[in-house]
Amino acid sequence: MEQQSSAESTRRDLPRGSDTRPPVFVQMTDALTDRTSAIRIEPEDVRLTVGALVDKHLRYCPVDTLVAQQRMSASSAQSLLALQDASYVLTDAGRLTHPIPNSSILQYDKPLGASDTPRVARIVADGVPIEVIALTFDRGPAGYARNWAGFHRRRWDRNRSFFEDFVNDTVSQTHRGSKHDEILALGSREASTELVRCLAKRIWRADFESYSRFTGNKLRYKTGDETVFSVAEGRGGICSEKVQALKFLTDGLGLESSYVLSGPGIPKPPPEDALRQILDTFDYSFSKRHMRYWQHVALLYDLDGVELLVDATNGNIPFLFVEGAEASEYLDYSQKKPLPVRMAEVSEQFYYHRADQSLVEDLYYAMENLVPEIDLVQVFDNELGLYIDESVFVTPVVYESEDEFESLKQQYATACEPEGLPLEISPSWSLDSPLGRDLRRRTPSVADAIEDSRDHLLERYDYFEGAGHQAGLVLIGLGKNPKPPV
């Protein structure tokens, strides 16, 4: 089914030729993310070996030319570039070297060698016969295989002018004239600090949302550059995506930073061995107490020897931007100052922890690549919902029967009533309620995106949990009589 729909999508972008032979496509799918690209190739390419075919249409693919020639769609181009970045070992400068060790190329679940000639299948797409060479790239056995410096550099260089314009526009929103130019020149620690502040504030103000996982490109988990594009388009991301967006931008500008783990109520060093074991085994048995340490992520900058701690995620997490001795209050265990955080009806104290960078990088890789239902995990298991701002929290309620819906409704009421939080819960996917209408009045684009996300979210939920579910919406008001954190 995936094969036919992807090839069909690309074929519709192509003019019909006069050749009697059906159009021929190579379809390349990433087994971990299901991102699929289809390219119309020359008929003689069917005789190429797997190695030659992949070199021509993945490693050295002239993407812009093929899109201009309508031989591949824009969405196929983005999927192909993502597959390209993921399939090869990268230098720090972002250059492709060789295929990632222990990865493989499959056709119909059978491994192919570089010298093998793949099979050509004839299918019907949109009522028209086409020929397809379907290849699947399986990098699962390769483990945590990514050079993050090279990955960010490659993606920065690919769209350098866009990201530089994003940075320039962000600074321009606050500063003009010589001050603007001084900040962009990064000639002093003060200029670097202010640039980070400008970028962090813009990302913090962007929507804290998961709805974009189920609308538009439907990316299950966005990389840093993809989140920057999302912010520029008026959307946003969840906490870890926003952190990665800020790091991606400042990495591109040459500012040194590291990840900081954060979570509720634990002023002790992270159990890194236990967390590493979770990443290596995906065994979550008895691990909940450990996983609180990476419930949240922030960034720590070193600007000319002065530490700067930045949390630009929002979702009702206050904007945190502290340096020097004030940053030490949050990071050093002799002081260990917490940050009061309120997420929907829950009030908590968050603590920040220095951590092994490879641990956090591999956590990011796992979320992006190794958890197939990551889009649903963030919405339901991690209770981030679809959207949260200072006034409302919006999350789906998925159920199979009226009795199950009533039980879930009572659970929400039990959680919200003691906190004095207004609750609206409907068995239908509707924003036709006081909180919903207020949301539409304030941010109509968010309301539209939430409404548009229903079908794909339910399709994904049914895929993992079985068919037959229904979906409604829960809205919790956050602006009236909230109790402060204790």
C-alpha cells in the first residue's frame, strides 16, 4: 500500500510521455521512519546493480534538477535528503563518506548486495500501469550511528541562506542599526549572549504543540532544522524539538553548547548507567523513577568561559535565561535551585542536571528513529497533548465505547476540580465550546490545525492499538484560579 501511494504521488506530478513502456520509478524507504521517496528514472536504469542504482539516485542524486523536471515531488525530495543524511557516515564538515556499517538494503524483506540487480515490479497507480524498483534501507542494526556535528553542519549548509535570514529577522525584531549589526557580528560575549537570547525568545514564543505531527508533512518527530522551519511557518514543536532547534541554529553560528537534562523533584545526579541501559535495551521495566531525569531538556552555553543556562521550551515552563553564578544555582548540587513548573493540572519543581552528551544525543536519535509510535507517546504517555499555552491545554481523548469515554471523563474531572481548572470534554472532535471558541478567537490557525489533526492521529492510534476507536477533545482552562506550585 505504501509503495503504491508513494509512486502514485510522484506520478501525478509528471506529464504523460509518449513512450509505450510504462514509467519506471525507484522507490526508497527508510525502515525506521517510513519516510519514502519515489523518483522517475530512465528505463535503462533497471539494469543497474543495487550499488550503482543507489549511488546514482541517492548519494549523488541531483534533487533540485529532478524536482524541476517533475521527475520527483517536493515531498519525495525532502524524504530522499533525510534518507541520504541518515544512510552515510558523515564527516564533521557534513560530507558523505561511506554507508553506515551494519546497515542493509532490502527488497521485499530480502537483503541485497551491492552487486545484485533488484527486481522490477509492475503495479497500477491511479489507473495507470507503472514499474517500480522498491528498496528499503534498514539501519536498525547500526545502533546509534550519527555524527551530530556533521549532521547539523550538513543541514545548515543545505539551507544556509534561509537559516541566516531567520537569525537576521529574529534579531531585527528587537534591535536595529548598529546594535543589530554588532549582535550578528558576535564580536563579544555580550553580543553572543544577546543573540542567544533573541533566538531563545522567538522559539519560546512559538507554539508548544504536537498537532503538526498529524497535519502537513506529518513528521513523527522533528529534527532541529525541521523545527526551525516549523517555527518560521507559524507553528512550533514540543520541548525537546524546541531545544534542538535552538542548538541547531547556534551550532550553525559557531556557539558552543551542551545539553542539560531536567525533570521533576530529583535534586540528585542522573543515574546515567541506568538511562544508558534503557537506550540499549528499550526495557522500561521498573524504569519510571529513572526516566524522570530526562523528562525535559535544556541547553548550557559556554560563552568566553561564562556559563549560560537556557530553557526556551514554554508549554507553561517559564523562560529561563541565567548566566554565571545564577546558572550555578540551578546546576550545582551544593545549591540546586529548582524551577517551579505548571503543566496543565500538575504543579512540579524541575531540577537541571549536567549529563554525558552522548547519552542525550542517543536519546534524541532514539526519539527520531527508534520509537515508531513516538508521535503518540509524546501526546498520550508523556501527556503533552496537542497544544498548550497560558490559557488552555488541548489533548485528545480516544475511546472504544461510551462507558470508556465516561470513565475517562470522570478521571479528568477528578484531576481538574480540586485545582479549580475549567474542564470541557466532548466525545466528538470539536472546539465548539467556550474554551474552544476562545482558542479560535485568539489563534485561529491553531484551532484549524487541531481540527485537521484528527484523522491522521486516529489512523495512527488504530494502527498500534487496533481498529474501532473514536476520538474527542479535552480542553482544560489554565488561566482561572490555578493553584501555585508547592
